[in-house]
Amino acid sequence: MHEIYRLIEWDVNDYSKTGLLRAIEKEKQKLAVDEGRKNVLQEYKLTFRWLDDILLKISSVNNNIVTVEYDFDGDRGGAQWIGNTHLIFDKNSEQIITVSDILNNRENAAEWDQILRKHIKTNDPDNCVWDDPLIPVSDIFYFDKETITFVYQKYEIACGADGVIRITVPFSTISDYVKPDFKAKYLE
């Protein structure tokens, strides 16, 4: 994964509801103010040379789960770059939720590849998802009570015409892979 998707460096020491909301508001204000946005973009451009815009939004609030979504894009003379990442916070436990908190058996690549390919829907009607290598479980994801959606960046598992790909898998399909404590805490 390109380093651009690891740019999210929040100054968060307090993962309580108040601390988390304060950090989200601070990040939103930094990106919403035109001068602040320019400064952030200038800093990123110096490092990565192609980022033109970055957007932050709260894409879902589910009980005590907050999902923060970032969209990145850039354009250089016909070459367009887009990316998307999510941070998921549990306000009760004051923790970031990772895919490792949710799933067992991620190392079974062939089995996960079959599961993920069954649920792919792309922007391109000709679907240019690559046959090889196997599609891994992405560390970028979001979820609700019924499904988990894995996010893959442009060119990560397919040609550029497909852009950012989201693969939504029902939890009922992967029930054996979902950790029991995660099921009890978030899905019941």
C-alpha cells in the first residue's frame, strides 16, 4: 500500500467520546478552512508530489461506533489518483477497531480470495480485477450489523478503470471467521 494512505496522524491521546469528538472536530476544521486545507495539501504535495485534495467526513455512526472516512485525489496531466481510507472508533472502549479485532484466519489467502471474488462489484462493466495475485483481506474496511466492506485502492487489485473497489461481504457468509467477542459486542 502506498504511504499516502498512512498519512492520517491524529493528535489523539484521549479516545473517550469527548476526546474523539474533539479530535474529529479539529481535523474537520483543519481541512474545512481554506488556508488550513492549503497548508495540509502543500505539506502532502512536498512529500508525495501528487495529492490535490483530501476530504474528511463522518460516513456512519452506529451505536457507539464512529466511522471516519478520508478521500484523497490528485491529477497530473491525465494520470488521476484516488484513494479512500476509514478509521473506525469504539467510543465505549476508547479504541480504534482493526480488521484483526474482527477476523480469525486471515492467513488462509486462497479461501479469502474465493470469498472476496464472489462479492466483487466494480465500476467497470468488463471488470478488470486481476486473476493473480490472490485478493487479500484489506486492512481498510468499515462495517454495520449485517456486512463488512473491504476497501481496495485504485490499481491495488484491478486496473485503474475500476477505481477504488469496495467488496461488501455479509457477516452471515463469513460467520466462522468472525471472532466471537466481536460478534457479541457489535453484531448482536
